Amino acid sequence: MVEDDATTILDAIIIGSGLGGICQAIKLKERNIHHFLILEKENDLGGTWRDNTYLGAECDVPIALYSYSFASADRHYETFLGQKAVLDYIREVSDKYRVTEHIRYGANVEGLSFDEDSCIWNVRVSGGGKYRARFVISAVGQLHHPKIPDFPGANQFQGEAFHTARFGSRNIDHFVGKRVAVIGNGASGIQIIPPLQKVCKELHVYQRTPSYIFPKVRLSRAEEKIIADFPIVRRAAREFLRMFAEGALYAA
């Protein structure tokens, strides 16, 4: 257990326990740096995959790429993983590499100051807590912060209104037989609209600019099982997707 009183000088503090923060922690441990903490403002790890629980939420990048190169997601292997499976993967990797013991939950970083004389960072968290460290690594995300436009008259709307990043514990039954409007057609909109249209009485989609959409190419369950069961095939699939994705990007 890492000592974390205000007088202890840590080697590093990582802010955030999403995929980036967990990866940084593992890489520190690989270099035999163990005297560090991860400060997480919420009560669980996972970042955006913890907070975005809306209907249809899944990773729109093949899991062969959207996973750590040193920790494949073979147990969960599907072409595209849903939100819960990605979150399970993050938890399993964190436990496997003993990162969880470095996390301090409910520690919302409110301020940083650098002492030039001692070359030490002073970190202030909610509730008055203080930490000191030689290095601070920011792994904060942005996809869990809702961007809610200030629509004229929005406060007069009598129905229920919420952002997909604040979907909470609602499930499909919550929308059965209701009239629903979805504003926006980004990744979240594209994912939540199909399940909604199956149960809503009416579904209206408001978009500024139409998106270019094409079907996801999903492997068969047999193909996914082969990739999951054979590490050499898994590595080859990852390398192929990496080369294809980067090649397509550069070509575009």
C-alpha cells in the first residue's frame, strides 16, 4: 500500500483512472516505479466507459486495436465491444497489473502548484486533501463532460431531458411507447437511435449535418473465437487492422 499522507513525496501522481491513466500506471510499474498514486474524482475506475451507459453504447473501433498491445481482450473478444465489456476489460487489466491498489477514489483534483525550489508538485483535492509528487501525469478525459447547448426556451420544456453522458440507470423499458427526440447525430446519437426506434411511439432526430454511415464489418462468432483462442492470430489481426487503418487514413 502506498503511503499518501501530506508529508510523503511521491514519485508521481496520475490524474484519472480511465484507459490512459491505467496504462500510465502499468508503464511506471514496468520501470520499477511503484511509489505513485492515481487520483480519481469518481468512486470507480473506467473514465468514459464508466459514465456513458446509454442504450447501444459500444466501442466503434475494433477491439483488436482498442486494447492495450500488452494485454489483449481475448476473454471478451468480439469485433466491437459494448460499454460493459470494455469496462470489464479495464477492471481486469487493472487488477492483473495491481494498479487498483494505487487508486484513491473521490479525489477530485482542484489545484496544482509547482515549487521551483524543491522541484515538487503540490496537488490539492476536494475536501482539503493534499499530495506532493515529483511528477504529475494528466490522464483526464473529456467524453464524460456533457456539452449542452443553451436553447432558447429549453427551461420551459415539461418533459424529461438529459444528455447521453448522464444516461444513468435508465433502460429500454423507460422509453416504451414514448415520444422521443434525439438532438445530434455523432457517435452517441448513431448508437442510441437504433434501439430507441424499436420501442418508441415516435422518434424524431434533429441533426445539423447528415453523417456518412456504413455498416460495421463484423466477424462471425467462429472467426472471433479463433482470434480469441490463438495469440499468434490475435497479434496478426491487430497488426493487419493497424496497417489497414493507418493506410486508409493516410490515403484519405
